[in-house]
Amino acid sequence: MDLGLVAISLTLLCVAALYASVGHGGASGYLAILSLTTYGAMESGWLKQHAWCLNLVVAAIAFWHFHRAGHHVPKLTVPFIVASVPFAMLGGYLLVDGVIYDLLLSICLLIAAWRLVTIRVDIVEIDGVPEWKIVTPVGGTIGLASGIVGVGGGVFLSPILLLKKWATPKGAAATAALFVWVNSLAGLVGAALSDQLDLELGVLAPFAFAVLVGGFIGSRYGAGVAPQQMVRRLLIIVLIVAAARRVVELF
């Protein structure tokens, strides 16, 4: 038994549980873990594609749990998905140097985390579903960023949904989960269209099993047991971890 592989798998399991508890796929965390191992020597496209595949597993489970618990609002989710998919595919198609972008991304994530710390959302008054003219640029921008960086976009979308009072914490988690799943698939399609697709099933299989278990545990807790305030706190942790990962990668 490869102890290194076991250690990586267990770490990915924990990351998946944390991210799934707030409706995210966990790609930021997976990229961070893999970058600190021997897999960090792989091409950025390889890392992105395997992170997207793990996203598909975890986001699907997370969405199922949050939807089953009655937190999903389709009329909120659909506009964001429609706006983001073409741009996520474009981002997956492109080859972009992410050094400067990683720094900007870290700043954005930290600002989002800080805003969530300072605002009061313990009693959420939903303002309603935004108009398409508002959703389109937001969804498109997140989709493009997700495709370029190799994430599903949940760490961007969830804070926006809460800060704009478009959803409760658990409602945001449900929307983010489906958003992440679709964007991850779009990124893979974009990579395939540009002949960049490079998946190793021997590596992917044990990692996918690990995040499957972690995603199930985390999303079940987030959707059914955790109070809304706890979900918000978990989301803040996720944002800070994602930002820290980007800063570490720069050095």
C-alpha cells in the first residue's frame, strides 16, 4: 500500500467534507493539496482537469443533499448557470498564465471573507431573485474565472448571493453546488475542445472515492444538521483557505 497515496486521499476527504458543507466542490482545496505533493510537478492543465473531476463528484452529492432538504430555488440558479457555462468553457479552452491572476484572486477571496465576517446574516431577509441583466455579467465573469483557474466558482458565487441577500446560507449552498457541477463540466469540455484533456484514471479513482466519502459527510451535515450561522462560518473558513492557497502558490 502506498502510504503517500493514502495520506493524500485522507486529506482530500477532509477538504471535500469542509467544502461540501457549504455546497462547494472543493477544487481550490484539491489544487492546494496536489500542488504540495509530487503531483505539483504536473502541468497546470492536468491539475485543473483532475480538480474539476473531483468537483463533479462532490458537487453532485452536495446538490442532492441541499435540494432534498428543500433549500434549492431553481429560478435563482438557472440564470447564473446559463450566463456562466459558455465563459467557463472558454476559460477551460484557454491557456493562461495565472501568476498575476492568483494574486488578484486571493485579494478578492479575502475581501469576500471579510465582508461575510462583518455583515449580519443571522436573520436573513431575502430581497428576491435578481433580474437577468444583473445576473448575466456576474455569472459570465465567475464562469470565465472558474475556467481559467480550474475551480467551479462556488467561492465567488456564494458570497455574492449572501451579500446581495439573494439567498439564505443554505439556499446559497444549493445554488452553488449545481453551479459548480455545471461549470466544472464546462471547463472539462473546453479543455477537450482544445485537445488539452489529460486524465489519469489510475490516479483519479482513489481520489474520487475519498472525496465521495468526504462530500457525503460534509453535505449531509451542512444541509440537515448545521444551523444557518454555522454554514456561514464554514463558508468564511473555505474562502480564507482558498485565498491562502493562492498566496502560497505564488511563492
